[in-house]
Amino acid sequence: MVIVALPSHIPRGHEQQGTRPAVVVGTVWGEVRYPTIAIVPVTTQTGSWSCSNPSLYPLREAGAGGLSQSSIVLIDQVRALDMRRVLAYLGTLTPQQYTPILSGLRQFLRREDS
């Protein structure tokens, strides 16, 4: 888990922005154009949307990966991020805490054959 600075978007949409925790879900390797990581932002906001689809919005309890509050992982907001936007290291999720996030990502990124 890291603290990241997510940029503002114009026009404003539903993407997360500002300084917030995020789960690192991918890193680049080898020679690349720019150093980036793949992250999934985290929020403390909840609603019926998070309860009705826990595989897309898994809950991580306070203390998991250094989180100060119970938080929802927003798998539907996975994104690439320039390494310079990483502000701090927060902590590491255990394999048991990370597995539902990986499963949700696989489901979210799954290709449906026509």
C-alpha cells in the first residue's frame, strides 16, 4: 500500500483524485519509456454499491497494509501512475488480504469472447 497523489481531471468525472491510499497491483520491468506502476485507489466512502458487489469493491479493515480506517478498494478504478506520484509507503497486505483484490482484478479485466 502506498500514498499517491492522483491528478484532477477536466471535465470532472467519477475518477478518484487527490492524495489517498492505493494498492499497488502491478509494476513495470525491463526497459520502459517512463517508470510507472499500476494502482487501485482506496476510499473510506461506502454505499449500497460497495455492499452489492464485494468482489469489485473488497473491504480492507483498519490496520490492513497500514490503513488507518476501514476502506473500500476500488477495483473498477485501476490505473497506471507515474512513480513520481507515489508520496509514501504505507504498508504491505498479507496474501490473504491481497487475494480478493487479485481475484476482483481478474474478473474486471476478463475478456468475454463473442
